[in-house]
Amino acid sequence: MNFVLLPIMLLLIFAGCSPKVTVSPMDRAYLNDYLMRTDRDTLAIKMFDHAYYSREGSRGGRAVGGGGCGCN
């Protein structure tokens, strides 16, 4: 009984883990919209960065490592 049930359970588990995710061409227009971009408002990004770096005690660009304590 377990020899039949185990392959069926594994098949059902791994069938839900397929990496293929498709977006219909009709929905791509909504995903490519200007409002969906995270960098659309430069002032908001600068304000967020200012608040973040003020809280963390660090300065620098987004890709710069290290913090305000001097350690890298």
C-alpha cells in the first residue's frame, strides 16, 4: 500500500513546484505600467534614503558597503 501511495504523493507535491510562471500578454501592459516602477519618484527615494541613513547612522550610496561605525 505504501509503495503505491508514496510515488503518488511525491508526484502531487512536485507538480505544484513547477518553476514555469507565465504572464499573459494582456497583463504585461499592467506590469509594465509607469506606476508599477519603484524608482518613479526621485524625491520619495531621496527622502526614504535620508530617513534610512539617519536611523542607521550611516552614509553612502545604495551599493556602498559599510556603516557609520567604520566597519566594512
